[in-house]
Amino acid sequence: MPPPASRLWPVAMMALALAVAGCGGPPPQFALNIEGRRPQSVSPKQREAVEKALRKLFGTPDEPEVAEETHLRAELLAMAAGPVGGDAEGNQRGLFRRHCVTCHGISGDGAGPTAAVLDPYPRDFRLGLFKYTSTRGGAKPVRRDLRRTLLRGLPGTAMPSFAQLRSGEIEALIEYVKYLSLRGQTEFYLVELVVDGDEPLPLTMEFVVRDGLTPLARSWAAPEENAAEWVVVPPPRPSVATPESLAESVALGRALYAAKPSQCVKCHGPDGSGQGEETELYDDANKRKKGVTPEQTAEIAPRFRLPIQRLRPRDFRQGVFHGGAAPEDLYLRITLGIKGTPMPGAGAAPGVRAVLSPEETWHLVSFIRALGAGAEASPSP
Amino acid sequence: MKPLAVSNDPTSTEVPRSRLPHRLAWVLACVTFPLICVGGSVTTYRAGMAVPDWPNTFGYNLFLYPLSSWLAVWDVFLEHGHRLIGATAGLVTIALVLALWRGDRRRGVCWLGALALAGVCSQGLLGGLRVTGNALFLAMVHGCTAPLVFVLITTLVALTSPAWRRPARPAVRPGAQALGTIALVAASGIYLQIVLGAQLRHPGLGTAPGWFTLWVWLHVILAGILAVVVFGLLRLTARRLRDRPMLLRRSRWLLGLFVLQVVLGAAAWITHYNWPVWFSDLFGKIEYTVVTGGRLQAVLTTAHVAVGSLNLAAAVSLVLWSKRLARASPESSFP
């Protein structure tokens, strides 16, 4: 016979009270990034020193702090950081946790709860590398690049468009992504300094700011301040208004695609299917997980939060491009490459000659777009 | 009229005095289902913390929050609307309990009504504590227990219905007994799916990626198993209980809702995480960009949540009516 409800009430209330008591938990913290290292290779003293320095410079996920050298705007960070909340006017707080954390993780390590089921994995902001930018090799993205990714999303991936958000919210998220990136890069610097460089402890903050944080912050500011040097703006496209001019451009692009200097065929294959001779392709985050032998790869796998993931060169025949399918987007991809991946830039860079001229790049764009529209990679006999 | 003896069996078919409880049970079910839909929308839009206080709304009494402010902000509209519908559900449940205790002599049914009231109140409390503690875990629990309360209410709809009250003539039907047992397995599986779905909807900040992957796989595998069970239920009903149109109709409903749920689940996944890579490999890549807070994402995901509760209600209904009709003769004029 079931017990009377009067006896069940106290039990239910106790269970509820226990659940409530146990669910608050401590506020989330940034996890120390020692991925790829043996945990025992970092002593508790070293760990504490790095964590303390980072806390002083960047605060916590709930209460971020920004040193003057970072040029980050505290009021925007306050909107994006901390727990999710809002007011009667619809002003939001905790935007990062509301929209980004399930994929990118609280530390911005790209290893949030959903990350393992996604291909490609979410971006690891700590590397300071962003795939789709308008800046030359080695340079950080400009604000406009991050804004474009947030507003347009990445087609064909799990990265959504946040076009429904208010512009202030987008700016806050950009600021927080920069914050996590700068924090992550500073963390790399500190771990290398303390663990690999055997820097005497305790760390002096003046030294850390001067030699670590300031140069890193400068690398973010430089493309914004000196756009003429770092930012590439696609030149006007040669006219492809008539079917004849387009066909000519596609034919020229086809020849460039197959030519050795452009190296397209190596990864994307002669037919543009993404099945070239290079199959062992990894981005910078996954390259570290690859050992010389499969056994070695398996041995170091537990040191990373996510399993190794191979890159898939784009299948041009499908016409889906993560960085955008507009001619200008493709021009930038070919000219600048995709940062942090084996996709090289064919345009000129400081100290490096261009593989393709702007005009040639436009022809290649015409050809790649034609492949997406059903054209054959090889000319018809 | 001779007063009916008090019975402790909730499945007893004694005739109650009033039809009011049945009507109120229907009203409550019709209030609770939108409550689940709006609650699902609150999670889909991640608007659970849009109103930071509870039981007040931005300092106002729940029922006195200005209409213009309520309509001004979408997140607030959802969250405050969810609370208002919840409060309405609470009031209707109180009326139902009163009507049951006054109009239905079956003690078991009366206690079920009281349990429904406790469930509705607990849901309100859980939702409130989720807000005051900004506790994602409680949001997940709140989402898991809502379908249970809904099913309790739909059970009351069945138990207070005229069809249930009609006297049954004993006629043992082994097919109906087996159907009831399998339907119970299906209901348990569907509820487990709801719990797994809640895990996928509310991953904790510190959840390791491996756990989420595991839940996804369990959700998919269990859906496959349930497909076999639900199809088996319809087959059993069609073969051995063809003369029980009520069971046949419910089995068909369950299968239809289940198929709809699978389609909605796949669509909800795509609108959140895009087409899976294996799909693109097999059938070619489809150009699609996920839009956070987009209409398609919101409608499909929320519909997946809501139809999950309907699936559970349909399975439990099949359990109840199998038990009920196992004892009735085929000549009975059930609708």
C-alpha cells in the first residue's frame, strides 16, 4: 500500500532543499591551460604563480578586470561577462554565457559541453588565431572581422549568426572574445615562462605586464591603428558582366587552379572535391595532438580535452564556404589564407612575394564559384 | 439516489456525482500545455533570467506588472507570461481539487487531484528557485518535472471522463494486459528521452564534452528502440484488439506523435548545430546558416519539447485505457 501523501511531503521538501542547496555551487573559474603537458610537469607552486598573475591582470569570469595596457572597455566586458541576467528595459548581462559558452567553454578554449559533437570544433580563443579575417598573415583580426563573423555566422558550421542581437550586445561579445583571447595568450606566455623558462618565483607583475601583456595587447591594436599596412581590401573585380567575359575569367582561373605555384590541387584535388593528395591536414589546435606514430598520438590524447580532428579541405563543387561565398570573401581567403590552418595565402605579405596577382586571384574566384555552380574542373574536350 | 461507497482505487469506475471535475481537468490540461510551450520557449530563447526576482516581477506583484512593460521586451514577455499562465494553472488546479473532493467519491482520484496541485505548486517553486538562485540545474529539473505534472493532469482527464465512468462488464483480455505493459515500457522510455533532452538543453558550465556526446548518443539510440516499441504497440493493437477502437486510436496517435517528434528532433538539431558532417558526406552539403533566436530555431525546438510531453501523455493514456478496457466487454459503447 502506498504511503499517505502527508508522509511524502516532508521527504519531498527535504529532497528539494538538498537539491537547491547543492545546485548553487561556487562561481565558475578559468581553468589553467596546461593542455598538451603532463599535469605533473607543472608544480603546484608554478600553477599558483600563473593563476595569481592571471587573476590580477584579468579577474574572474564573474568579475573581469582589465589592465590599462589591454585597451579593453570595461563597460562592454561587464555586459558580456558573469551570470545571465537582464533588466526591465531588456538590457542584457552575461551575454557570453547566454550565447557562446556551451560551445566555446567558460575559458574560451573551444571545448564547451557541445564541442565534441561539432565538426569543425569551436574556436579556441586562447590561441589568438581567427580563421576568417581581412588582415595579413600573423596579424590579429580587426573588430570588423569579428563583427562580420558574429552577424553572418559561419555557413555550414554550428557557428550561428547573431544578427538578432542588438548592436551593443554584438560589440560586448567582440570585446569579451578579445578579452578571452588576450587572457589566453598571456596564459600561454606565463606557463612557458614559468614552466619551460624556469622563471624564479614569485613573478613580478611589472615584468609580466612589460614583457608579456603589453606586446600582446599591441598586436591586437596594431591592425586597427594601421589599417593601411595590415588590412586587405579587395580591389575592384574585373568585369564579368557578359557570359563571354565570365567564361574567359573562369578559363583563366581553371588554368591557375591547376598550375603548380597556386598549390590548390594538392589539398582540394584536381576536380575541386576537397580530395587532394594531402589528407593529413590539421589546424594549429589539433596539430599539437598529432604524434609521430599512431601510438604516440594515442598516448598524448588524454592531455587534451578534445580528440584530434582532421581538417576537411573545402569541396568547391558544393558551393558552401564557411567564411562566406561572396566573391570578396573568396578573394580574401585566397589572398590571405585561413589563419591557423594549412590553407596558405597567395597574396603578398611583408617580406613575401605574391603567388597570385590581384587580377589572377579574381580569375581563380570566378573558377571556384563556377565549380559551385556545376562547372567541371577540367575543360570539356 | 443511493450514495456511492468511498473507493481508494483511482481506476475505479464508480459514477461520480458531478461532471464539473472532468470539465475542469480539461481546462487545466488546456492551460498546462501552453504553459509547457511557453516554458520551452523561455529555454529556447535563454530568457529564464529575464526577470531577476520572484515571486514578484521587477518588484511588482505578479498580477500587477504593467501591461506596457510586459509587452515591451520579448524575453520579459516570455518569462512573465510563463509565470502568469503558471499562476492560472495553479488557480484552476485548486478549483479542480475542490470539485473532486466535493463531486467525486473515489478517494484515489481525489488524492491524485491533490498530487496534481502539489505538482503544480512544486513546479512554481522550482521555477522561482531557479530564478532566485540563477541555478541552471534547477532549470533542468523544472523542465524534467513539467511533463510529469502534465501527464498527471491528462490522467485526471481520463479518470473523470464519462467513458471511464461507464460500468464495465468483466471480460479478461490478455491482449489488453500485454498492451498496457508494453505501453508502460514506452511511457518510461519516452520520459527517459525527456530527461536526456533536458540534459542536452541545459548543459552545465563545467560539463565535459564527453558527457554531452554520450547524452546525444543515448537520445538517438533510445529513439531507435522506442520506434520499435511504438510500432509494436500499434501492430499488437491492430492484430489483437481491433474491436477496441479507443485503444487502436490511441496507438495510432502515439505512433503519429512519435514520428512527428523524431522529425522535430532532427530539425531542432539542424537549426542549432547545422547539418551533420555524415549527412553532407552522404548527400552533399546544404548551405545553411544557424541563426540564434531565429524563428525557425525557436518554433522547431519548442515544438520538440512540447510534443515530447504529448508523446508521454499519449503513452500513459494507452496504459490507462488498456487497464480499463481489459476489464470491459467489446460490446461496451465506448467512443
